Amino acid sequence: MYQSTIKKSVELVGIGLHKGSPVKLKLEPQEANGGIVFYRSDVDVAIPLIPENVVDTKMATVIGKDGNVISTIEHLLSAIYAYGIDNLKVTVDADEVPVMDGSSASFCMLLDEAGRQELDEPKKVMRIKKEVVVQEGEKYVKLSPSPDLNYDFTIKFPHPVIKQQDYSLKFTKQAYKDEISRARTFGFVQEVQYLRSKGLALGGSLENAVVLDDKKVLNPEGLRYSDEFVRHKILDAIGDMSLIGMNFIGNYEAMAGSHDLNHKLTLELLKSEENYEVIELVGEKTKELEKAYA
């Protein structure tokens, strides 16, 4: 199995969640071993996708360099990671990735339009060798060894629509597109009002998020899945875990996980080579993984 990039450059324009202004996003092919690199065209700064460049995880995953940041990268990264794309240049002309409809479906469509191009270097993946856990109170995120890739997520909210939700994804690209990619980000009216008072979430609306008051969903069309909330948490986790720099083989498990806990998990994982091994996918052992990204 070989590393991949996209066949051709593609672009779109969407609204930034926090500033509420139009943002142009462009994806371009990248050479083998180039990784995923973000580029701010408005300030001429490139920011490689590595854990050391994460500068904030409160409301979204934010990367930065020399005081220049790019926010809300996780939905785009989730799609890139799910498609098994190893090398890509991501250009934006502002300090955030457009939010689109609050899911990763638009980015999946963009990647479908771009096509996938194999390169002449073997694909590298990280195999989890031992359990790695980050826990804060009842909340935790965990990686453990497994012959394939699975995501198990549980959330609990004291809200009549959400309550406790559990979801397990046995990962394939098709399962991701069918079960996860359309799940939208969500928030509560009081949170939105607070964020706007701070000059944030100015682009947030019922067009790009599921919004709840104390009792119900405010979006007139309702939910896309009855458990859309926990499915979106898996979408976020897939994007956040891309900061390790390659696809991985193992089990991801979370109880009330967050961007912050996911970031701490990537750092904890990479702290010791006893936790993982990087393998090149050659020979028969790649067949199952090739199917996963077909």
C-alpha cells in the first residue's frame, strides 16, 4: 500500500464559524513524505500538522506558528484522515477553516472531486503496542492494541434530548461516510450567547450546527440521526488523532472525550516509543487496510 495525495487541486468558499466572514479553502497535491501542511495565504505562513503546533483546544483544535493561527481544523482533518490521504497542502486566506454545515460531508465531497493519487513511497501507519490513557475525573480517552481500527465513544449530558449516547465505529472509509460524516457539531443557546458576547461564534447558525435550548433541538429539520451528538464526537476524535501524523491501527475509546483530552492523548502516545511502532505497509498484510480505505 502506497502513500497518497489528491489528483488535482480543489477549492471552496464557506463561512468561518467565529468571525462569520467568507473563507477560501484550497487543497493541493503534496509530494511523498510531505505530510499535511496548512498554509495561511493572507500572512504567508506555513504550519505543519504536528502536535507541537497545537496552541488551543478549548472550543476547537487550533494550530499556530509565530503568533499566526488556524482554528477549527478538526472537521476537515477528519475527512482527510478517513480517506487515508497522507500528503496534502491546505491553504486558507483567514485564521480558520470554513465550518460549512458543521459536519465533514462537504469536505468528503471535495475530496471525492479531487480524486486520490498514489505516490511511489510505502504508506506508513502507527500500530498501537500498549494501552495509553489520559483521564480527568470520570472523563477519559484511551488507545489500545487491536488488529484493526475502531472508535468507541460515550457521552453523558443532563439534557432530555441527549442523555447518554454510545456509538462504536468499526472503521472503513465507507462506514465513515455513511455513519459519521454527516453528523453536525452542536451547542446550547446559552453557550452561543456567551461566545457572541466575546466576539466568537459570529458565523454560527442553525445552518451549521445543531442548537439546543433547555428542552429541545431548535433546528426546524431536526436531527440527522437520533444519536447525532455522539457520532459527531467520533468525527472530532478522528480529526484530532490525525495530529500523530499518520493513520493508526488500534482501538480508540472515550468517555466524555474532548479536543483537549485528545490532544493530551496524542502527546502521551508519542512520549515513548514503547507505546507504538511505525510500520510500512508492504506485502499481504496490507490487504485488509487497503479495503478499509477503498
